[in-house]
Amino acid sequence: MDLPVDLPPFRPGEVWLVGAGPGDPGLLSLLALHALRAADVVVYDALVDERVLALARPGAARENAGKRGGRPSPQQPDISRRLIALAREGSRVLRLKGGDPFVFGRGAEEALALAEARVPFRVVPGITAGIGGLAYAGIPATARGANAALAFVTGHDAAGEVPDSFDWAGIGTAIPVLVFYMALQHLENIASRLIQAGRSPAEPAAIVSRACTPAQKVIESDLAQVARAAREQGAEPPAMLVVGEVVRLRGRLDWFRPRGAP
């Protein structure tokens, strides 16, 4: 099926940094689908859904560049060098990332390496998990009367620890809705820091695990008990922590039923 719009050509020797969204292939952009159909090589992350990879052009090579905490994984400089090498061989190189390349996706590092190497590239945004995953969980990122601001926050730094560089008092008191990416390993620590910073232990909180996939699970709790609830109910990575009054709306907005679910 031809795409119904005039899309830019994917030329040999180019690298496209493309966001695959948080899971559901239906959330791909037209540009992302165009890139999948045209690429010679797909270099993909661990969080890219297999259903998305299945849309790649028959015959396209696939290279897994996924990084997982605590497991042997490619190093970021090696990934960047590989993208440059493939492009210089004349391949159409699709660098496929879960969510959005520029939202906790290290896309900026790869784009900077490509720019320094004078390799032509394009960035194709994707739906980040903090938007798409919340929507599929029935939790609006913003809602009139609940919040006029939100923050996306990483759940760990480059060393794998809860960041000490944050102004915890600032985000704890000034921002009504917080979305922590990659938060599962440090839930108890994050919740404790937020409470110490002034947030109520009774504030609504939720874990969204494996968002936008048939295995999605949403665990509602309060800030003080959310780590315990995640353990008891078997939350699995990747998972986000959402803190704020918008979580209360889920009872009326919980619409997503994965295929085959009761």
C-alpha cells in the first residue's frame, strides 16, 4: 500500500533516528513507517516492539543495539561508530528507538556523533511513553483543574542511581504532575525523597508497566505505598511512575483493553 502523502526520500548513506513509540505499532508516524519500508539496516533498541520490527522491508538487516541494566550491552560510543560505519558503506540506516529519540533516548548523543562525522541524518520524533503510555493507562498528562504543568524525570542517572543533581524540593513542591521514566528499581527511594521534599504520602500514584502492549499493567496506589504495591502486584520493566491528581481520573478513563484480555 502506497502512503497517501509525499514523503522525503531515504537516501543511501543517510541515518534516520526514528522514534518507534511506546509499543503499539499503530502509534508509528507515517515517516517512521516510510523509514521501515525503505531501510537497508535497522539498528534497534531493546524497547522496540517486535510488531514494529515486523514492518521492516523484507531483506533488511537487523542489528540489536539494546541496552538493559545489569546485562551485557553495547556501549553508546560503539553504537554511534556502527551507525557511521554503516552509512559510509552506503546503507540506508534506520536507528529505531523506543518512544522518542530525544526524550531519554540518547538520540542527541548519536546525532552529535553523526554531525561530527559529517554523516547526513534526519530525526523523526515518536510518541514518548510519558504521553502515549499515560493515555493508554487512562491517565491524562494534563487535565483542567488538576494541573497546568508536568515534568518528565529520569528514574536513574548514568551510573544507575537515583540522581542527586535534582532540586528535589523544587520538583516536589512546584510541579503538580511528575512522570518518572525507568523508575521501577528505585521506587522506594524516589517516593521517600518526594515525601521529604513536601509531597503528601497520600498523593495518588500509579505504575504503568509495559505500556501500550498486550502485557500492559497499571497499578494504582498512593505515594507512600507505591513501591510496596509494585512489588506485590508484579510490576515489570519498562515501567513509569506517575504522581499527581490526574491519577484519580483513571477510574473513569480506563479505556484500553489489550486484544485477548477479558
